[in-house]
Amino acid sequence: MKKLLIAGTNSGVGKTTLTLGIMKALKGKGLKVQPFKVGPDYIDTAYHTHITGSASRNLDGYMLQDDMLKYLFNKTSKDADVAIVEGVMGLYDGYGIDINCCSSSYISKLLKLPVILVIDAKAMAASGAAMVLGYKMLDPGVNLKGVIANNVKTPSHFKLVKDAVEKYTGVEVLGYFPPNPDFALPSRHLGLVPSQEMEELEEKLTHLGEEITKYIDIDRMLELCESEDVTTHFKPTLPRIKGKVLALAYDKAFNFYYEDNLELLEEIGLSIKKFSPLEDNELPVCDYIYIGGGFPEVFAKKLEQNKSMRSALKEAHHRGIPIYAECGGLMYLGERLKTLEGELFEMVGIFKGQSIMTKGLKRFGYCEGEAQLDTILSKVGTKIKGHEFHHSEFQTDEKEVYIMTKERDGKIVAQWSGGYSKGNTLATYLHLHFYSNLSALNHFLNDTEDLQTDRRNG
């Protein structure tokens, strides 16, 4: 199978731009490309999907066990000509200082992925070899097959870097890429601006793919990325649902979903009907509602103006329809949203209180929640794990339902309370991957009637 992982020496080295360009170039060759992203990112995966036409998947070593990762990788890449995995942060950066904990390097070993390392070679020649050698030697189990030198302006500079790296490390240098501000993708507080909001994106990506083929030997890269398959005996035991509909909030304000989550819901038997809290006046007729993360703060005025949708969601809550909301969904289900500029906007109002945007990250990283009350996801004492990443805090007198714990290198580094439950509605800042919480998903789909009966007046 042809597969590879594009890693960087560090965040900001140009890994994402080069990955997008390589995907575009491969797509231009008529290849079916299956994209992946290491870690819990939603925005990079949306760009991958836009380019390749295949839904990008997350390979998350914290939320998913090794056999689950192998299963999902094989399942989604089996019909592809080549699988391209974009790494996270630097090659060996993961959760804490253990290079085998949630790192790109560990994923490369687990899935037997040849690695292409992106280095920033600006103002560097033979020193580039020292950098590459360090990455090669830190873990000999990583199959480092090639290097791309970013921020190289001239062929003569590239020759110096290439000759030095190949002489001192034995790793092949596949090309370089010159600095070009035309390919810079705009960012804001949660990373890149989502692809759904980018104007003239296709034109920019087409140009990027064309430029990649000028400077990087794509054909040689394909030759280097052949690797043996991985095997696993994992097969999920799933509940079966017939004749049920899940309404999914999906538009520019809410689009942070793991593709594996949505596919899993359909495999269980649910029919997914998308609705837009920005544009639609009513909810689809449904049995469950799922509101993911996104940027409600960017579209707060329009969300406020859509009073009919806000009323429809509140009515659905009062009728006992199970509603599960993550991060941006939590912000939307509160009474108000306050922007950095101090503007207040009315939201749905299922939960008392308001979300307030902050200049810095309030929570960031992997964590686990232990239920203190029964919710539509879990009974008291049950633990669920996921990822938080938000620039807001929810101010409320509502009682939190989870004790959240963040550990690093085997030690607890932070604890806090989070998540709010009322009737059959649960909203938290935690993003879940359903494969790591299959029992929680089963609870959501099957056990909500008891909650509806016991806590309708909650």
C-alpha cells in the first residue's frame, strides 16, 4: 500500500501548506487520495476533504486505542491509491515528554507509515543535516524516508542543503519550496480560518498544487511511500437502531465533527438530517439532536436573528428530545453570548448563563470527565475522555455534572468542573470521539427515556 506521514520539525514549519499542496498535486495526477490528520484537529481536516473529495479522518492516540486506530485506518484507506497523513506539531511532540504518547512518530510506527520530514532551511546549509540527523536518531524505529526543505529561495541554496543532508544522514531530500505569501492561509483564535469561509480557495489551492510539482519530486515520493499493511482483529460491537433520525447542526457556525463519528452513527442505522442554525427556520423531524463545535461567536448576530430556530430547539428540549452539544454547541444553548467587543447576543436559553469570549485559551488539551450525575451519555461514576480547546468560558449558576481531570506524564496537572445537564439535554466543552466512548454513545441512543421520565422537570 502507498501511504506516508508528512511531519514537521515543529509547529509553524509549513507542514500544513505543503501537505495541502502535495494532496492537490496527487489529486491532479488522477489518484484517489485518502487524507488523515494526527490529533483532534477539525479545521485542517476540512481542507483535506475539500482538496481530495474524500472525508479526512483523525488519528488520535489519546482517544483511540491502537487496534481502533489500525481498524479505522484500514477501513477508510482500503480503496485509496495513496493515504496521506498530516502530522501534528513536531514529529516527536505528543502528550507530555513521552515521544510514544500521542505523537506523530508513534502513529507512524503503529501504522507503518514512511515519514517525510519538513524542515525550515532558511539561512541554513550543512546545519540542516544536524537537524535531520537528530530526528533520525532519536527513534530508529521511525521510518524516515525523505526530507522537504521549506523556505529555500534558490536552486543553489537547495543544493547545499540537499548535499549536506544526504551526505551526513543518508536521508533523501525530495525537493524544496520557496517562501510565497500567496499561499499563506489566514488564521484566527482557533487556528486556520475554516475552508467553508475562504473565498477563492479553489484557485489558491490549484496554484499551490502546480507550484508543488515544480519544486518537489512527487513521483519519487510515491516510490518511497510503499509500505506493508497493518493488521488488527478489532471490530466494534455496535447497537442497532432502525427508523430513527438524528438532526445534525451543520453550517459555517457549527461544523466541528469527527467524520468517523458521523459515519458510525449511520452504520448504527440512524438517518442523519443536517440543519442550519443560521439559515433554517425549523428543525427536521427527528429523534435526536447533535450540535457540534464551531464558531458561534463569529456568527452570533445571525444566530440571534434566527429566532424561529432558537425557539424550535428550546421546544425540542421541552419535549424531551435528546440533545447533545459540544463546545460551540454549549455556547449556543446558553442564554447569551458575549463577544470580545462586549456585545451581547441572545442564544437558545436552555441553560441559564452566558458564554464570554476571552483573549486567551481557557482550556486546551486532552482530559477526562467523571460523571457526578446521570446524563444522556453516562451514569454516575462513568468516565468519558476527549479534548477541550476554547477561547470562552460559560458563566452560570447551573450545576456542573462532570469532574474534569487533565493528566500529563502520569501526574494530575489540573482539575475542574464542567458540563451541564437538564432533562434530556447535555452540553459540555468536551469534544468526544465516539469510538473511545462506545458505551456513552449506546447510553445516548438507548437510555434517554428514563432520564426523560425522571428529570423532565430538571
